[in-house]
Amino acid sequence: MPGIVLVGAQWGDEGKGKITDLIANDFDYVVRYQGGNNAGHTVIHGDRKLALHLIPSGIMYPNITPMIGNGCVIDPRVLIEEMEMLEREGFSTQRLLISGNAHLIMPYHLDLDGASEHRLGKNEIGTTHRGIGPAYQDKSSRIGIRVQDLLDEHIFRLKVEAALIEKNDVLDKIYGMATYTVDQICELYLPYAERIRPHVTESSQLLNQALRDNAWVLFEGAQGTLLDIDHGTYPFVTSSSCTAGGAVIGSGVGPTAINKVLGIAKAYITRVGSGPFPTELPLEDEIGHLLSSVGGEVGVTTGRLRRCGWYDAVIVRYAAEVNGLTDLCITKLDVLSVLDTIKVCVAYEYQGKRYTTMPGQQTAIHHATPIYEELPGWKTDITGCRNYKDLPREAKDYIEFIEDHAGVPVSIIAVGPDREQTIMRRWKPRD
Ligand code: IMP
């Protein structure tokens, strides 16, 4: 049962798209299992640079079947636009499979995402305003509308009618916003049905059969461990299970289908949106500014500047535990080449207590003082290195330091944005 999960080990934006694209060729299926078009990754394919938000990166390979699993939330307008963009770029989307059980992001979800953020004021989460939270909220409240509902006009009308009873009240009475009629929503959404219909499938059954037939399945996580609804820095999180366990729930396979979990972490750390960030270096800080500009740290989905900070070994150790990581991939190591010395946070201190793993108390994370160890930099261009032995001694020491603190082998190292700018150190998916 060769199922492998690829998961973000920090707050998202770790460069998962590049790594998925790089290793995808070993797989028959690439499955997105959570989130929606809040995700965004840039895939550099040949001389082309494509930004994908919803469709798994595997779409670029004719031998791979990409799948959007039941754990995802889908804005059909965005999905169709992304399919059309790919077709225009010469990538067929015919093989794309979509779970009939995935939930739809509805127009009122977009309105409510913005309105609730506005109401939170200075406590806002800093969401991507893509309707993600409200869509998952309705899923849990059992008034969500699924992809399969869209394919049956009668059912779709009934479900929209039921949902609008509550949604219109909230829009009107709580937020003073415009309401919707069933006809308005049907007029907007029913035309999407025919475009999507050929792709909708019973994805769980199909995947389980594929695994029985020894197909290779890559479960592609979106966002990152610390944005997970259960294991992240709640409430400054997204509304889905980004951790490796989410792969099982969000695709309908059993935990025994997973035999490797590859965690992706940047050689430093970034976060977009609000919430605690112990190793943050403000943009006014020389190093913070350097990481932001050299690393090109701008969100693919929202265009927001990402907050930057030193690599936090406490976070990656925690990610190793909650995901059961078997391998680590360190991305953007080349960005650190500009620094004389590099700090790594190895513990937190709060109220006289030292924490080497994530404090259980949210307050402790908010007020944690990072304890750093400082390592020498290498100050050499490493973007041409293709083998581990080619890296300068200081860069190898840095990787081995990370590895020791995470308790997980660093199997892949990215030294630049292109596919080729990667060191496959110990990655053996077939072991
Ligand atoms: P939402 O997922 O739009 O509800 O946003 C919740 C939080 O997750 C916000 O802090 C977002 O900035 C963050 N977030 C959502 N998607 C991503 C992503 O793909 N990368 C990084 N942060 C994300």
C-alpha cells in the first residue's frame, strides 16, 4: 500500500508545490485532502511558472491522476477558471477527479468570511477571504452543500433553500448585508454543474481499489501543521486538518495505507496572517528584511507580505510528532547564503520554564522568549550544488543540526526555485 503524505511542517508556504512537482513522477495519483483555494503554490515547469490554488500539482504529468478529495472545499468558479488556465497552457485537465463529497464554497461564505474578520477587528485571524472557514462551518453544522448536490437540480434547490433560512438571517440581522434568493444562487451555480460533472467520482472507493492494485498515491497537504484546526496555533489557524492524519479523513483511505510522511520546512520560517510567532524578525529588522526580500516572501494567493523569522526547531520537532514524519525536506537553504551567522531557536522560555516542545498553553506560545543557538554561515552561492557533498561544511552542519533537533532525517534539500536546484540526499520512496 504505497501511500505517502507530503505535509507542511511550519505555517504553510514551505515550498510544497515545488517538492510535489519534483517527486510526483513516482506516483499514479496525487490527492489534495483538505483546504481549498486558500492554498497557493507556484510550480515551475520547464520555462513556465504556474500558480495553482486548488488543483493538485500532478496535473502537469500525463501519467498522473490528480484528485480533489472529500476533505476539500471547492469554489466552483475558481476551479473552472483554474482548469481553463491549465488548458490554455497546454495541460489537459481531463484526468482530474473530484470527490462528490467535497463541499462547495457558496457566495455567502465569501461574504461571511470578510464580515466576520471585520467584526473581529484587531483580533482578526487574517484569513485569505476565500470563504474557507464559513464553508467548513456549514459542513460541521450539516447545512453544507456538496459537489454531488450540484449535479441534481432538485436536490440542489432544496439544500440551498434550507441553508438560506439561516444564512440570510445571519447576513441580514447580524451583518446588515444583502441576502440571497434560491433562484439567484441556482442561476449562478447550476451552469457550473455540466463543466464539473465528468470529473466527479466516488473517490474513496477508487483510491482504495488503486491502492489494492499497488498504485502509488501521494497525498498533498495544503497550508501547514501550525495552521491545523486541532494542532495549530488556534484560533489563528485554517479550518481543516492540514496534518498527515487529515490525509486519511480527507480522502477516505485507512491509516494503514500510509507508509511515509514527508514534512517540508523552510530553512527559516514564515507566516501570513495573524497569530503568535516566537522567532519573528520584524521587517524593520535588517535580517527580517533580508529574508523577506532575498526569499521573495509574498503570498501566492493574497499577495500579502509574509512575516519572516529564524528557523524554529521547537515547531519542527512538534510537527515531526503530530505528523509522524519519516523524512524532512528543507527548502530555500540558498536564501541563508547571504548571512554571516544563522540563529536557530532550540527552546522557548516562559515564566522561568524552558520548553523544548510546543507549550500546551496558548499564552506561553504568545509570550515565549526564543532561546537561540548561533551557527556560522557559509556566505557562498550554493544554488549550483546538486549533491550533499558539494555543500560547504557550514551548510552541512546547519542541515545536520536541524536533523538532530527534529529527530528526523533530512532527505531532500532545495537550493533554488527550479526543479533541478534540489539535492536528493536520502529520499527513497520505494523503501
Ligand atoms: P483561511 O484558511 O483563509 O481561513 O485563513 C486562516 C489562516 O490560515 C490565515 O492566517 C491565513 O493567512 C492562513 N493560510 C491559509 N492558507 C494558507 C496558505 O496556503 N499558506 C499560508 N497561510 C495560509
